[in-house]
Amino acid sequence: MAEEQKDLTEQEKPVKLLDKLLGKLMSRKLTVWLTATIFMAVGKIDSENWVTVCLLFLGAQGLADIAATWKHGHKH
């Protein structure tokens, strides 16, 4: 049992490292924009929906950032 937990922990390390790296490289805003752009490029959504998706998420994320800053103060 302890051996299985050790193996899982060893397997999780690269995933956590990759997640941390991607988190630093790509913000949520960029991820949403990129996903919407790809969907538009392959014809899954039209340009109006692309704009809607981007504006809705950016607005919601902006409000969340403002609320977090207001509640916890500005973090550098």
C-alpha cells in the first residue's frame, strides 16, 4: 500500500511541475482567447460568438481580479 502511494507521488511530480509551468506561461484569459480563436478557425463558432466568449470571460475575470484585490489587497 505504501509502495503504491510512493509510485503515485512520483508520477504526480511531473504533472504538478507541468501544471505550474503552464500556469506561469498562459493565463486563463489567454487560454480562453486561444480556445475561442481555434474554434472560430475550424468553424465551430462564428465571429460574433468569438467576440461574445472573449468579452464575457474577460469581463468576468476582470471582476474577479478586482474583487480579490479589494478583499486581499494588491499582491506583487
